[in-house]
Amino acid sequence: MQPSIPFPDQHDLTPEIPPTWAEGSGVFHISERCTRLRVIPKSKRVAGKPHAKLRQCFNCEDIIRTKRRG
């Protein structure tokens, strides 16, 4: 398990993995277990710090908050 990465503007979230999103999707993901992330082909996934214009995936947020499996 990788160390958690805090988001300064989202104090209640501490992701388990670095954010991952599809290029041009406008949504970033914080959980590999996210079913919406898994729909994105691995070759199209981009990892790193999200830009301000991107919004967090609600499914990922729910997975982290409720500690469910995806």
C-alpha cells in the first residue's frame, strides 16, 4: 500500500493511491477500485496531481468514505 496523499482543499479525503484520470475527461479518480476508472483503458489513464478544473469522481469519493470495495 502506498502512503496516502492529502488534498489541501479536501481535508476529509485522504486517497489511498495517487489520483488517476482519463485525459480530457474532466474527472479525476482516487481509487483503483472505481468501476468508472476501470472502464478507461490502461493506456489512456494519466496519473499525477489533478488540475483545478478537474472534479473528483463521486464514485471514488463514495468508495473512500464508506470503505467499500468498488
